[in-house]
Amino acid sequence: MRTTCSRRFAERWPVASEVILPRLGQGMESGTIVRWLRSEGDQVEKGEPLYELDTDKVTQEVEADASGVLLKILVAEGEVPVGTAVAYLGEAGEDIPSEAAPSDGETTEEPAAPAPRTAEVSPEPETVVARTAEQSERIKASPLARRIARERGIDLAGLAGTGPEGRIVAEDVERADVAPAPAAAATGAPAAPAAQPGEAERVELTSLRRTIARRLTEAWTVPAFQISMSADMTKAQELRGLLVERHPEERPTVTDVLTKVCAIALLRHREVNATFADDAILIHPTANVGIAVATERGLVVPVIGGADGRTVAEIAAARADLVARARDGKLQTEDLAGGTFTISNLGMYGVEQFVAVLNPPQAAILAVGAIEDRPVVRDGAVVARPMMTMTLTCDHRTIDGATAADFLRTVKDFLEEPGLTL
């Protein structure tokens, strides 16, 4: 479900209607307008994206809930409390209340941006092309990269993106900001003073990073314990190979197989498919598995709902969509809600084993390491097998050690003999 704006006035009023900053989740008190996707005077249709809003969880597009003309933008960008009027939408020629003014002293016009800086040498005169605002918008860049570039006065057109399909990401803008400006050397202008040796760079916390810090601090107060097991992944890898042959578009991964296996195990050990609710433990009827995803903004955990009822190929398609939107900053609030269990996989980085921090109020999180050949004993002989170590972190208020061990042993058995899931 998409988020929408709200109309405060009824149609019988002879004035335009306010566009109100919505509340996108419990506990949300404010949001940060990143940029407007439409300009004053534009005709807006119901359901069309109106502006990008950054919350403590996601950056997402807010849609118009009615058709009309965007008569006036009250808040061009910046943090705004929930319920604040940020614009007026109505029919062409409708009156705007005389008291309408930008919230918190913001003007409706974009502030003059600093002179653009680029990290590359100036192009030859014959290659210089004047860019319009529309052309600028077509530059592939993440919302965070655009925001940093706008704040630091960096022209995105002069940057080479290192993201997918040449997309400009935050790191590209950061590198441009610390690169020497060639224009100063060419004109003989004095260079900016160099930073003092050993001087620390101050990086302000983003809203998402503040949320991560708060939630991890909360998680650290939970009485938790960890148990580990290693699984022989020979048959799981064979299964994955067969699935890739049958579903070349989805290309299921080991994580997708593991998600399905864990979902089935969660329904066989329902005490683990639980959340802690202060004075009660909530046992959930379906396995909604969260997948930890590292993005340029920080760690997010989008949820694959009802994973127990999906095929591995369906899980793969859902996971690919969520991961892509997470890295593009396009997740919706509902993509992050309702998780009952989380998987964090660092195997692709070569990590052999690690301990993941709980994702409260969930009762458990599974940390997965790399699959690597190790010597094991089979039928009295030492042989090499592809082994994977799993570490389960549990909330001891919800789960006891024996319950956690039974669940992890079931996951291990399912991976070693996938037919047991039938």
C-alpha cells in the first residue's frame, strides 16, 4: 500500500486544499522532505508521486491522493513534523489562504546553491553542453547521493557512478568532495587549507543511522545467548543448482533455500517464530522472514511475508525485488513491518562465523557464514565437505536453550537432506 497525502478542506470551500505530511508508522513524529518531484503549477493526478520523504527507516515517494494543480510548495525541503501542511493542491485559480507561509521559516524557493564543484577536469570547450533541469533529473543517482551533492554544491553531471548501470552513489559524491579542485590550480587561485594531521572528520548521524544506534542499544539490553552448528551443504547446493536450471530468471541463491528451510522449521518450532511483548509472548501463525541488507544508508531488514507458503523461486523473486529497492532507497514502510525472524548472511564476504545482534522484538536471528570445504569424518574416513556454520542468537526471555537447539538442529537436518521438508 502506497502512502498518500491528506486533504484537510472539503470541496465546498473556495480555497485550495492542504497537503499534509503523513504519519507513515507508529512512533513517527517527523520526516525530512528530500525533494519535490513536481513543480508549482504542475497538474498532478491522483496516485502520482509528489515528493520524496526520508523517515528513520526508509526514503519513499509520497503520492497525491487527489488530482489538481500544485499551487504552492510551503516546505521545499528539510525536516517537518507530522501533520504539517507542506503544500497546497487545488484547481487552477483557486485562492490560497493569506496566512499560508513556509513552515519553520522555510521559503518556497530553492536556496541559492554554492558554485558547483566537480572531481574531474573541465571538458574541452566543444564538448560543453548546457544542461536543463530536466536533463539533470535524468542523471542516475541514489536519493542519498543527490542530497549530499545538493548540500555540498557538487554537480552530479561531473561524476562517474560506480553503482549498478553507472548509478551515482553516496561514495562517489564523497570522493568528489575530498578531491582537489583542478580549476584552482589552473587559475592560480589559493588552495583551500589542508586538514590538520590527525584531525577527525565529523559525520553527522542520518535519521536511519540514529534509528540503528537506538535499536542496537535496546537490543544490547536483552538477555541473549548464542548457539552454533555447522551443516554439510552438499545436497543444498545440488538443490540450488537444479532450481537455477528450472528458474533461470529468478536464479535462486543459497540464501533463498535457507529462507524456505528456516520458514518450515519455524512452523515446526513455533516457540521460535515469536516476538516479545513485555507482558506476553506472541506466537505467530506464519513465518515472515527478514533478510538483513547492507545499503549505503545503513542496515535495513525488509521482510518476506509468508515465506512458509512460498516456493524457493517465489522467495528468490521477492528477495531480489526487496534488495534492489533497499539499495535504491525505495522501500516502503510496509516492506519492513511484521517480521518474525531474521537471517543475516555474511558468507559472500568470506566471513566464516559471526554473531548477529537481535532484532527486537523478534525472538531470534540466524547468522550465516561462508560455505567452505572442511575436513570431516564420514564412515571412518576424513573427507572434504562444503560446510556452513550457523549461529543462532536468541532472546532468553522468549526461548530456552533446548528449544533453540531443537530448532537449529532441524534447520541443519533440512539443509543436509532437503527431502525432509516435504
